[in-house]
Amino acid sequence: MIRRMDFSALIRTASHEQHVEAETSTFMADLLGGRLGVEAYARYTEQLWFVYEALEAAADRLASDPVAGPFIRPELLRRTALERDLAHLRGPGWRESLSPLPATRAYAARVAECAREWPGGYVAHHYTRYLGDLSGGQIIRGKAEQTWGFARKGDGVRFYVFEDIGNPAAFKRGYRELLDAVPADDLEKQRIVAECKQAFALNTAVFHALGEEFPLTA
Ligand code: HEM
């Protein structure tokens, strides 16, 4: 019999291609290359607010769910940090000017739908965002500090700072153990993997839309 891959390894391997695509999208490459203005970064941060609003509005209700519940951890919650960043980037009136791109609206709607109807799908979205934020997010933070002069781990980049996670590598190991223990059969795991790929695609669509809004003139 073929040795079965742990679910954490399966979801990581299966989404590798989509990860490369998201990571190398023009908008991300331009952002990380320091070629965009702070307004592009603010617009991106604003899009993240809609996604985390959808993810985190459901957190309390899902905390007791057998599939999604173990993933709901207060130290991951990002909304407050995003709101501080937006207040810094946009000023006290940030909330009035908040507007989702159509791609963001679609992404947040899908997260909300999974949160309502399908805890396994919610886990796919949870993994795609939070494990990514704990990983590549740290690279984005460094670049943002360097490019736009935010204080290290301060206002503007608080989204990337997990104050209550002292050891991200250990936290990620624990998270992968939760994935490996997810109470789902093989078919449901395949569905979760497919939703994870979809989650990456939704992120890439937001990057494309942002790329169109902030084209490089050079
Ligand atoms: C330029 C942007 C990005 C960079 C530089 C980057 C970089 C990385 C790196 C270095 C890791 C490996 C960390 C480790 O092995 O512990 C990682 C993992 C991950 N990234 Fe990204 N990433 C980027 C964008 C994204 C995006 C847009 C998403 C999805 C929204 C994402 C989701 C993930 C996930 C889910 C993991 C965890 C994989 C696993 O170990 O299961 N990343 N990223």
C-alpha cells in the first residue's frame, strides 16, 4: 500500500504551484521590489481588511466546531492590527474610504460562505492566509519598513506582527499537527485541498486587480 502523505504535507505540496504564482505576481514583485508608492500598499492593506473581516467575524461561532474549532486561536486574529495600520496609512477617517475591489468582494464572499456552510473549506482559507502571514508575511513586513519607512514592527506593518506568538516556527509546527489531525476522510481532504488552491487563486485575482490599479509607469 502507498504510504499516505500527512495532510499538512499534502496541502502544502498541492498548493505549491499556486503559491509561486501568487508570490511572483506583478503586483507582489513590484511591491517587494520597492517600485510602488505607499498608496499601493495602503490599498492592498485595505483589501486585506475585508478578507480578515470575513475570516474573523465567524471565529467565535466556529470555535466549537470539530473541524474548524482547533484552528481558531486568538493570537492569530489580525483585524485589530489591520485597523491600526489603516488608521496610520489613511488617517482617522479610514473607515469611510474603505472600498473592496470586485476581486476582494468575491474572495471575502467565498470565505464567508465557507464559514457559514463548510468548516472544511474555512480551514482551507484559514491555512492559506494565516500560515502565509506567519511565513512570507515576514518578508513583506521587512520590505515595507525599508521602502516606506514604517517603524520596525510599528504602525503600518502591525498586520505582520504576531505579538502573542513568540516562536513562529514552533507555532507553524503546531498548526501542521492540527492539519494532520483534522477529522476528515480522504474525499473531504481532497475537497479542502481544492479549496486551498481556490483560496490562492482568489488572492492572485486581487493582486491582478491591484496591478491594474497601480501599473508601473517606468
Ligand atoms: C511575495 C510574497 C510571498 C513570499 C515572499 C512568500 C514566502 C513564503 C515562504 C518563504 C514560505 C515558507 C515558510 C516555511 O517553510 O516555513 C511561505 C509559506 C507559505 N505561504 Fe507564502 N509567500 C508569499 C506570498 C504568499 C501568499 C500571497 C499566500 C497566500 C495568500 C501565501 C501563503 C503561504 C502559505 C499557506 C504558506 C505555508 C506553506 C506550508 O508550510 O504549509 N504566501 N511563503
